[in-house]
Amino acid sequence: MRKIFKKGEKIYIIPTQYGLMYGLGIFVSLTGGAIYNNNLAFVLCFFLVALFLIGMVQTHANIKALSIEKMTLFLSPSDSEGRGMIWLKSSNPEGHNQLRVQCKDNEDVIDTVVDRIHKNSLHPHFFTFKTGDWGLKSVKKIKVSGRYPFGFFYTWRTFDFPVDYAIYPKPEGEQTLQAVDDRGSGEGHRVQLGGHDFSEHKKYIQGDSQKHIDWKAYARGRPLLTKKFDDGHRETLWIDYAQAQGDHRQKMHQLSRWVHQCEAGTVVYGLRLPGQGAPLGSGENHKLYCLQLLAQARGRI
């Protein structure tokens, strides 16, 4: 989704506490010069006023001609540290400095500072944020503000920029996952998947393990390929909502922990939730899919 800069978008500016104190200093110097008829005091007052006005113009200009091209909030655990990226586009011939980006009216604390955006450029900025409770969420408004260069004034503008994202339950719980086969008999089984003998190449897909990338083939000018192995056997496990104990929230946190355990143990696993689920699989993409389902389950189960 793209936010285009529009003429007439409101940019607000007010003096800071430091700016008000500076203004008081100008008044004092002006009063002193008038009382004692001191030309040097008038010169000082003129200099201070000029610096004050330059600061106001520069602070206002620092936030002009700026747009938000894209914002992505990655799938992250609840009550923890989330990750995101925002792309800011400058049409300003002087660039931008020390911009603070905040998401308003949002449960999660999204607050980051962009040190420098070069003139007439697209600037990607990676940031972290404090996550709250889990579930599907959305950002409604994004506030961009700044005090550059002198701190005399505070200026800001607000973008209507909706962004949907998901927070999955934080991996917690002490239960042990019991192996359950497809028939629910309580016994796990093993499938042939990912052995030790090379079979063939396949095209690299984002999320595939980098350990299996054929870097030698890539160095020879071929596209990214992963090595496929056929003769191994790996245990399969089903992560079932019915297996978890406790209330709904405790169960969801436990399921999240089981997903991470299975992925860390290179197990082929599937997820069963009331009315939905994920088939057997493994790898980073499969883990993200299962965690996305857990995030979506809030309010549906």
C-alpha cells in the first residue's frame, strides 16, 4: 500500500519548552537594550531572533515532501520484541534528519527514530517494537515528527496508513508433546524425507534451509539451487489443540512452544486446531504458516 504526498496535508508546528525559554531570553535582551539604550544588546537580540526564525523554517522544512511508501510488521511473538520495516520516500532537495516515527492508537509500542534520509531517495528503515497481546492487528495512523535542527520547535504530521499484521502466542508451557498418528491412535510414525544421499537439485524458495544451497553451482553462474535428499527417515508429529491442557490462552501458548520445538528438532509436523489446521511439513515457511494460524485463532476458537 502506498501513501502519496498531497498538497494541503497539514503539518503542525509548536515551540518546545526549550524554544519558549529561548524566546524569553530574546525578550530579556530586547528589554535590557531598550532600558540602557545599548546597541550591542540590540545586535544580540537581532541575532537571536534570526536564529529562532531560521530554526522554525528548518524544522518545518525537515518534514515536508515526505511520504510513506510501505510498512511491514513481521510475524512476532506476543509480550516480546517484534520486528518491522518502513520505506520512507523523500522528494525534498535537502533530505531529512532525526525523524521520529510512531504508530498512533495501537496496542503495541511502535516508536523508532530515522537518523537520516538522503534527498530525493527511498530509504528503508528496520526497527524493533514492543509487542502486546497476540492476535490479528492493524495500524491505523502513522505519526512522523521532529525537532531538528535546534530543538526550538516540534513539528509533526499524521498519515492515514492502515497496515495489517499478526502477533502469535509467545512460546510458553511445560507439557510434553505426545506422538499421535493420522488415525489418532497415540503412536507416531516415520516417513521418508530428507536423507543423506544427494538426489537432485530444486529451485531455491525463500525459507528453504541455507545449509542445502549448492553454493558451488551458484558460483558457476547458475541460479540459487538447493540439494534434495531422498533416502532418510524422519519422525512425524501432530500438534493437536486437544492435547494441550489449561484454558484457551494457555493452550495457544503451549501449541506455539510445540511448533518451535518441532522445528528445532527437524521433525515433520502438522497442526490441528478446531475447524482448521496445517498439513505435515517442515522448514521455515511451514513454521511461519503454523504460527500465523495460531495468531488467527484468537476469537475464532
